[in-house]
Amino acid sequence: MTGESTVDHTSPADTRDLPTPRSAGMTAGSTLDRAVEALRGLAYGSRLHIVALLREGEATPSALAEAIEAHQSVVAHHLRYMVDAGLLRRRRQGRQIFYSLADEGTARLIDEILRYAKDR
């Protein structure tokens, strides 16, 4: 054996019709960048735990900190990051701040991530 690969690098018929990142509108600075930002926003267990809790409805930072057994300043940092990533929104009512999922798309993303983890 000469070390040459015997793998056929031509496009197999079953993948020829799949969209490429460019044909699917995923260009640098657009869809891919937003996807990366969303996934980075969920890249910590605490953040995923927070968004899973927020699937049930809005909550204050102190309620979330108690629920995940973390210091409130740590939760505040995660919340800020996820708001900046577009995953969460915040609403002020008097002196209280409430956090919720940004939209139904975020809820679907969380559902899919949890389903993926469960099926593994």
C-alpha cells in the first residue's frame, strides 16, 4: 500500500441537492455569524439551565439564581451575555427586572437542543 487514499472525493448523488452555505444565504457576517453568537450564548451549563427555566415564563435574576443555585452576580453576567446574543429580552417593572426568552424561535432552539441531548 502506498498510502494513497482510496476514498472517492466526488460529490455523492445523495448530497448533490443539499444547499451550500452560500446558496442558503449563509454568508460571512450574516446567518452563520448569528448562529455562532446564539450557540456561544448557550455554551455554558448555567446558561442552558437558565433558558430552560425561562421556557416556563419570565423570571427575575434572584429567582433564577436561587433555582440554579448560583450567586446572583454570576447569573447577572450570564443574563447580560444572553441578552446581547439576542436570546433573551428584559422588561423593567418598577425596580424589578424580568427576563424572558426573546421569541418563539429561541424557544424552538432550546427545545431542539434538549431533544438532541435526550436522544444521545
